[in-house]
Amino acid sequence: MCTAATYKTKDFYFGRTLDYEFSYGDEIIITPRNYPFVFRHTKTLENHYALIGMACCADNYPLYYDAINEKGLGMAGLNFVGNAHYQPLSDSEENIASFEFIPWILGQCATVKEVRSFLGRMNLCDTPFSDQFPSSSLHWLIADRSESITVECVADGMKIYDNPVGVLTNNPPFDLQLFQLNNYMQLSAKSPENHFSDKLNLNTYSRGMGALGLPGDLSSQSRFIRVAFTKMHAISDESEASSVSQFFHILGSVEQSRGCCEVAEGKYEITIYTSCCNADKGIYYYTTYDNHQISAVDMHKENLEAKELIRYSPIKEEQIYFQNGK
């Protein structure tokens, strides 16, 4: 299970947590402009916008979990098990396999407005990458600095939702996730006032009581509400350090610790990594489960006219330094 979010100060930030019980061998992968994206059912993209994101590399092909392109557009795929329903091949639309969706969009679109036009002529089909990598049941958060949308393919077709909170988790479908916020409109960052009864002298006894009722469990619906509340009240200055730090704190509100979410006997879901992309500058920041020191890869320090993938292994272990030398 995962959580994705957007955040804007001076720059626009896009990122996610990836929560699962094992890793597929994740890498930060830069796809330069001249790497040929070969698609199964439509023409190859010989030239396209450059991308950077977290992916599993299979047969020299980046299977992106999340990415941004050089124009500042971000996209992340999140588990949508039980609701995702891809379509059979179409003779009248451009057929795109689910694993191709991120490069097909980010390789060609600079804004969400452009994305909407591309979605109008595509058919998201169920072609797997390989026997080892079958189609994943996903829905997607797509955003630029101006707007966010959620894209879901379900049994009765493709749904495109405006996403005013810039947050996405897993199930239920996005319109139901968003509706649930109505149940929490009383939450506040301010201390509450006594509306229970004017006949009782009720007082706050702790800071933070304005958020009493904010869900604290690990379910996808609760994570959606918690990140939406945290994001909507998050404050940082315009600096890069403050903005990045605040973004990691926002997603840190839903990090999963080993042992709290058992998915099988002795197997536990954890937050394998958390990403924060400065979409305006092309910088991919990340942390991993065992390394909360923020690391970064800057796509613009690489040769974006190249034809080969540029790959970095995440720094997964943190070293603890004693400042007093002991």
C-alpha cells in the first residue's frame, strides 16, 4: 500500500511512499531524451522529454513506480487491487499497457492539460511486461504545479477525477476517498472550543486536541485523510531545505514500521522508500526504510541527450555519527 502527495512553496514538489513487504530491486533511473521507449502496441518514442524516478529495471526497460519529467509533470502509480480493470485491445484508440503508462504520458506531456487530451485517445490495456512482471492493479496521481488529477480504469471505463487535495492512497476509488473528508471537517490545527454544552466547564488538557478524531491506523482510507490534513496545514518557508524537509514530514505521517502490518506469516509491509521530487528543478530526493538521511539525484547534472539509461542504486543503510567522538 502506498501514499502519494503534492506540495507547493516557491517550487512544486511531488512524491510518494512505497509500502510493500519486499523490493523488486529499486533504482533511481534517469531516462534521457534519446532513449527509445518501445511500446507494445503503438509507435516507439525515439525522442521525448527526459524523466527521473524510482523504477525496477527489467531487460533494460524502466518500470517506473513514480517519476517526473523535465517539464515539471509528475506521475505515480499506486496499488488499486480489486478495482482496477484494464480493457481489451481497441481498434479505434491508442493501446497503452499499464506498465507503459508513465513513460507514455511523461515522455510527451508537459502539463496536466495536455495529459487530459492524451487520455481522451488512449486505451489502457492489460498486456503484461513479462511472465515475471504481470500487470499490476494500479491507479495514478498525475500533477503539475497548477492542478492534480487521479486516473482510474475500472469495470465501466476510465475515470478522470480532479484531485483538489493532491493526495492519493489505494482503495476505495478516489471519489469515495474524497467524500470521506466530509466526516472530518471539524478537525483543526487550533485548540477546540467547547460546543458540547454551555452548562459544563470543559477545557483542553493538551495541545493538538483540535485534531481529535484524525485516523491513526494504517488503512488506505485513513492514510488519505491523515496526509490530506497534514498537507493542508503544513507550513514551510520558500527555501529548498525547508520545503523538502516539510514534504518528508508530510509523508512521514503515514510511514509503516516493520511489525505493524502483517501481510503473511512472518511478512510485514514497510515503507521501502519515500520520494520527494522538486519537479521544477528535476531533483529526486529520497529516503529508505533503514536510511532516513535524505539523498538526492539531479537529472540536470547528467547528459540528457544520451541514449542509454542512467541508473543509481539507493543508499539503503544509514551510518550513525557521534558528534562527541565517542
